Amino acid sequence: MNRSDVVVVGGGAVGLSTAWYLVEAGARVTVVDRTSADDKASTGNAGMLVPSHVIPLSAPGVISKGLRWMLSSSSPFHISPRLSADFLRWLYLFARHATPQHVAYGIPILRDLSMESLRLFDALCGDAAPLPGTGYSRTGLLMLHRGDTARRDNLHEADLAEGAGLDLRRLSEPEARALEPDIRTDITGGVFYATDAAIHPERFLSAMEAALRARGVQFVDATALRLDRQVGVVLDGAAEDGRRSVGGDFVVVAAGAWTPSLVKTLGTGLSLPVEPARGYSLTVNTHEATIRIPCVMLDERITVTPMAGVLRFSGTLTLSGFDRRVEERRLETIRRLAQLYAGPSLAIEKPAVWTGFRPASADGLPIIGPVPGAARFLVASGHGMLGVTQAPATGRMVADLISGRSPILDPKPFAPGRFS
């Protein structure tokens, strides 16, 4: 491509991956981001790279389950009702897409995006790769169940994943424990997904940023206030060098759950149905536990991930807008599981709880591509809980679109204007 100036708004996994592939395509790139590490959805992520997760969030029964659990103090999924036109529109679109037909449509799309990302992770973080020390490993993933409902759900999801061509094995309890002897949870069986992998998200972000700086990418420590068709990105106050705006031939908005509010400032009328889905995680130094394979405990909807000397426990999904209050009652299950696996380490370390907002689209598919009516502005958001998993492929796709190359995947299913 001819050298172009591209501004990327957002320094999480999607934004940095976008910057990486833009540089590879020959662009001059500036990243605008002042989101603290604690606010990034990529930070505190479970660290699982999960092509196994092929079912869109907008699946049949999800809304009804959220409403049933609404009054439960420890439910893994919680909807906090509020009178907001954007939220009500999101709920309507979510419900409209919660059909078996949409699940069948979405599975190959999510599979291909995640599998392409995993191939790119191999090139980025594998042996002799340019991003060392990220803790990347092809570990596989164990989805474990105990009760009848979790078992039915687990095996149903395995049937769908197997139908999509994923490599998996259904396991009895003894087979699961033979594969991962340090399972300390009561289980009756599980499913092992051989394709999946793990990474330390914070180390990945740190390595990516260092490599991008070495490649000449500029980082502007500032908050994007609004987008302007002539100026580019208007900053909320002045940057360290005194600039109050950053311009480029193209602007990529990869600001996670904050993307819709920025896109609205373009005045195109595009309203992206993306809700902030809040989750929690707790990270403990591993003094005792020897677990090697990331696990999802389906009865509790809690994940356990070993990563570079620590164990990370994560879970819950709360739709309550940008409410930053930590709901201790929703942490009880995470803490109980952490106590079971970490033992005295939990009391010794007294780890802080991370909470962040994941950008959940109304149809469970990412939103990637140019803004209708403002084609030099592109969106890369809406990945829900799969932002780290799908970041490299998303970044590569955006770079392809900007450089005029044939995209690695068909961009139509991800088009920002598909909700109009």
C-alpha cells in the first residue's frame, strides 16, 4: 500500500493488533489511548484463546435465563434493568437474533475468525516469534460439568462444535481427571477441545506495545473526545506535546465498549448496538496448585487458567451499563473456587479483584469495517468475551480493508451497518 497515516483509537488487544498489521502493510500509525490498564477489557481477561466458543452470545434462552437469575445474588449472568433507549434497542435486537437459525449462521463465522486468529498467534507468539514472553501455549481447554443441566449444555455445545469441524473429545470423569490430575472440583465429566490455547493477556499487551514502539508507532497518551470528519480525532484536553487533535488518512475506532459513543459523534446516524458486559477476575500466585490445562466449570460458569506462575479465576456477566460498583455477592463463587484451587495462597496474597467492560454486540458477532457515510473511519469492536481470542484476525482484516488487499475473511457478516 502507499504509506498512509492511520490513527487507531484504543490500546487493547484489538487496537494493538490492528496497529501491528497496519505497520506490516506499510502504514504510519498513531495509537490514541489513555485507558488505564485496569479499564482495558484485555487486562484481567481469562487468558483463554477459544476457537471452541463458536456459539454466539445471542443464543436461544439467554435472555430468559438472565431474567430468571436477575434476583439471584450469586447468579453468573445478571441483567440490570434500566430505562435507556440504547439498552432497550440492544435487548430487542439481541432477542431478535436469539434463534437457532442465527446460531447456525454465526457458528462458522466465529469459528473462522477465531481459527485465523490462532494461526496468527502462532506466528506472533510461537517459537522464534517476534513477541516472546507472552505465555502463549497450545494447551487445549477442558469444559467440565457436574449437574445434569450443565452436562446437557456441555454435550450440546460439543455437538455443535464438532459439527463445525473442531477437534474435541467427550470425557468421563476418570478420563477428565487423567488428563488434568489437579482438577479439585466435583465433576461427572467434560469435553476437551484440543485446538484451544492460552496466553497471559497483560504480557501480550506489553510485548505488543514495546514491539510497536520499536517499529515507529507513536502513542498519544490522551482520551478521544470525539471524531471529526475533517480533523480526525479530537482529544479531551491537550496531549503531552500540546496537540488537541490527531489526524490521519484513516481512523480505526477500537475503543471496546466505548466505541458506540465515539462513532455517534460522526453524525452519520449509525448507532452501534454494543453493551458493556461487565466481568470479574481474580489472580493468585500458585504456591500449591499444579493445574496445567485451562478449565471452564460450567455449573458455576467460572474459568480457571494457569498462566506464567499464577492462576486466574474469572466469571460472571453483568449487563448494567458502565456501573463500576463491585458487587461482592457476585464474587462469592469466584472466591470459593479460588480458595479450593489456590489454598492458603488466597489468604496470603489477598489478591485484588479486577472488573472490566467487554463490548457485547446485539447479535453476538464482532463489528468490523468502515462506517457507512464516513468510509475513512472504521470500527473494530463488539467481540464480547472473545476480544483477545479474535484480536489478531480482526487487526489483519482492518489492515486488509485499509490497504485495499483482499480481506483474509469475508467482511460482510461483520459490517457495521448490518443493524440499520
